[in-house]
Amino acid sequence: MFNENDANMLLWNTLKKHIGHNVSVVCYGNEDNPADICLECEDCGEVILDAELYTVVARNDPEWPVR
């Protein structure tokens, strides 16, 4: 079993809060050369992921539970 407070669960838990919500990918600035790109929840008004702040990499953990 995995610990929901583990840092490896950050993305999982962040996305889980928005299941069933309307989300959009939004760019700020020029669409051809945006200053920022975000995943935003239209229902909550929350920025879920901000490409200017976060980098997402593939998990390389053989112990990660497969569901």
C-alpha cells in the first residue's frame, strides 16, 4: 500500500481533487510563443499545473503500484 502523503503522490492527489470538473489548458501571452501554459479548473478557478513553475517527468519506480 502507498502513503497518500508521500511526495510521489502530489500529482495524483492534485488531479484527483478535480475528477469530474471542467478543466482547460490555457496559454498566457502570444499563442505561438506563450509566456506560460497552465492546466486550470474552470469549476474551482484553481491553477492545477503551471508549466512555468513545474516540470513533470516519467516515474521510474518499479515499486509503484499498478492499478
